[in-house]
Amino acid sequence: MDTPVLLLVFNRPEKVKQLIAALEKVQPKKLYVSADGPRKHIEDESEKCAAVRGLFDALPWECEVQRNFSEENKGCKYGVSSGITWFFEHEEQGIILEDDCIPQPDFFSFCEKMLTLYANNDKVMHINGTTFIQDTTGRSHYFSQVPHVWGWATWRWAWQKVDLEMKERTHVARQKSFLKLFKNKIDAWYWMDLFRYVNQKNVDTWDVSWVYSVMSQGGVCVACPTNMVENIGFDEEATHTKKVNLATLPAQQRDSRGRIEPMAVKVDKDMDHMVMKKVFHGGWVSRITRIIKMVFFRYHG
């Protein structure tokens, strides 16, 4: 496989072994590995981080390996985002996987095709390898407003637009155009509320900032009709996903035969709404609480 792949790893050697086994099936020619440093107050973490890094000394296929190993712990937000920035200092486009995201082989061919198809379209900023609802229409792909980061791909120019601090968050949320990105206001309010919460509570995460960056700049995502990446990170080793998410689908090999043509870039808001209901909104109590908060505060700060 010619498309370069970035692996974002940390302290979970057993999961990285599974990821390497998945990569062996497609044997990328160029592999970038970015690892955050161990936390000093966590017992045995230095040993675990060293074990992860050592796995890339002798891979079961020949490839060029570039390493970005931090000695200090930067945390989830800056440790991951700096690794992605480092990757795109060397590559124009690429595929990105965290250590608990185990892809099917067709994930890579799907990303390669979409990176080529939409390379010159400045609205398409992200390619999803994960989906939460099986698409039964028979189409090869469609477009979504929501980036998923359990296996994804993008271009250098798109990542350069990331705003980790979400500096224009309040201004963007007050624009009527943001509400129009979704089928209804509740879907939009979910993201406004999440951006506010992450920003004000200083939650140590990078992915919400990337979602914000894509949405706030009018970007869209290529969505896959079949889930191609299994997340094995729902356990006590995880930073954020300690409980099993029942919304996830098993990873499946998709039918990649036949020519795939570019499509008119139009978000399928019905599919996005179904995903929002299944994965993000929670029960009616959560939805009503969100409505009250957004109406009362009118998104002040």
C-alpha cells in the first residue's frame, strides 16, 4: 500500500500487537509512529511505553518507519494533535489510526480511493472509516457532517485548519448557518454544548477540537456505508471509553470491487440525524436538558 499511515500509540502493547497484525495484511510502505511519553506518577507506565515502542523495531514486513517518541507526557489533547501535525509536516495526505482501532483490509483501499477522488475538493476535509448505522442503499459512500476518528484519513491542507483552542467557538455557535448544518436544532445544540463543555472544563481531548474545526469551516466528511474499523479500547486501560458503547457495529469487510465515481458533495442529514439519535443524544432527559440550557443561556460563553 502506497498511502502513508500514522499510528498514534501510548502504553498498550497488547492492543498495538493486534493493530500491527491488521497492518501486516496490507503492508504499508511508509509507517509513521507517534508516541506520547509516560506519566511519572503512574506505576510501570514507563515499561509499558517502552514495550510499545519496541514493537516497531522488527515489523513482520519491510517498510520505512519514522518515529516521533516524546520523553515527556503531553496528554491526550497535545500528545495526539502534535503527532498528527508532525505527520503532515512530512506527508500531503495519509491514514490515521489510534492503537485501539483495528481496521479491516478494505479500510485502507477505501481511504486511498477517497483521498484521490476528493483531493481537489476543498469542502471535503475528512474520511470516516467508522459508521454507526449500516447503509443499505447500495452506494459506495455518502457525505456526513460529523467526523469520526476511529480510523480516518485526511490531507495536510485540511489538518492545517485545526483550531485546538476553538477560539471562535462562541461566534460560530451564534451563526444561523451552523444550525442549518443539521436536520434539526437539537442536533446542532448537542455540538454547541459539547464545544462549550470541552472548552470551559479544559477536557484533555483533541478530537472535539477537530470536529469543531471541520464543522465551523463548512467542511464535510466522506462516510463509509459499512463499518470497517473495530474499536477494542472499551476497558479500564482507556482514557475516555471505559464502558462498552452499544452503538458500535462490528467491523466488516466491504465489497470494494468496481469503479467508484465522485459524487456531488451533499450531506445526508437523515443519516446524520439517525446517528445522532443512536450514539450521541442519549435519552429524552438528556435532550430536554440540552434544549433548556441552550434556550436559557442563548449560548453565552
